[in-house]
Amino acid sequence: MVRGCFALSLAASVGLSLVYLAGGSRAWEGVLLAAALGGIAVGFILWATRLIDAPDNVEERREQKPGEGLGLISEVLEQSVTGVSRRKVLAGLASGAAASLGAALAIPSLSLGPQPGRSLFRTLWVPGIPAVDSEGGRVRPEDVPLSGIITVFPQGSEGAGDSQAVLLRVAPDLLSLPEARASWAPQGCLAYSKICTHAGCPVGLYRAQARELLCPCHQSTFDVLTGAAPVFGPAVRPLPQLPLAVDEDGYLVAQGDFSGPVGPSFWNVTQ
């Protein structure tokens, strides 16, 4: 009975692997997974209750005749050898069932996509590319209101989710950006990633008087004057800043990509 349960689990695990590799069927995968798990579980239960938990037998001691003990010794040895052999078979079946079940559960990892590489650290912004609105119109510094924001994209990629940025303008003398970013805000124009660094929601609200960007999902708030550093809410990482410049025709262009990876933090983000 125990051997049958382990054999059933082993066969079901192999079948699960074959069904998955053949294209998959949710119904059959569910049935085979249930048989694999159920077989190995029932097998261990029966092993524990029927083969290990044997009752204790007390035998009265009596006087033995000369030579009588040799037959008993032979019988005990024969039973011991048989018992060890059976345990080896059961242990082998249990190990095989567990190994095949583990392999069957690991095979779906082959369906995972390729590693993202550096794609999470780059967007479509490159040096010199113009900033345009959602309709593709180029933007001058004077087009940006002091009390509002404009969503901009790299030219030719209007609507690109990872490259969207909020563009706003403040009085240049109010800025308190890091020294390395002194040239990133021509005429007080600032651009930050529109993707919140907490959960990826769009940062679409601007408190003009407080000069703060607000994420409506969880109320993360960012100070635009200090490089969009978080001042309230669950976000702990600033919004990446897009370095801006004004070209010879008076339009805003990017000096390069964002200052850091956009969106929520992940395992190897250090900025």
C-alpha cells in the first residue's frame, strides 16, 4: 500500500512535467499535482502508522532447551534482512517521489522571461532630445506656468510610460538643488519623473504655493526646490530629475537621462 502511494506520486509528478512541457492544461495539471501531493502524503502517513508504530509485545521468559535458540536466531536474522530490504525500497520510492515532485514544481521557472539587465535603469531620454507635450508640441520655458505643471515626453515617444516627466517652473532664486545639478533647471524649469518611487502611481498633483508634488495614491509628497526629496508619505527615494537645457531655438531639451531609475525601488537601486 505504501509503495503504491509513493509510486503514484512519482508517476503523477512525471506526468505533470510532461503535461507542462507539452503546452499545459490547467485541468490536468491540477489533477496530477493533487495526485502527486496526495500520494506522497498518504504514503508517509501509512508508513508512520502501519510500519513504524508497531505494538509492544511482552513474552514470558521460559527455560530453553539446548540448541533451541539457534532456530530462533536464524528466524530473527531472516526477518531483519527482509525488513531492511523493504525499508530500502520504501525509502527509494519516497526519495524518487519527492525528487520528481520538486523537479515538476521547478520546471515552470523555465517560463520566466529574460533578465532585465540594465533596461530598468534607462529610459528614452537622450542628450539633445526635445521635450514635447502629449500632442507632440515642443515647449519653451515661457510656456510653463508658474502655478501648474505639464507632462512631457521625449520627442517621438509621446505616451511612453517610463519616460513621462512633470515639467514645472519656479523662480530660480528659490532653488536649492545639489551643486552638481545647478545647470539642470534653465530659467527655473524643473522636470521630474512622473512615476512615484513608492508604488509607481502617477505624481499628477502640484501644490503651487508649497511647491510640492503630490502622489494621490498614498500621499507621498516631494519638495521640487530640493530635487524632489520626499517630505511626507511612504516614499523614501526622491523623484529622479531630468536635466534640462534650452537649445538655440529657445526650446527645452534634455541633457541626458533621469538622475536615477524611475518608479518604485527594487533590489539593487542605490539612489
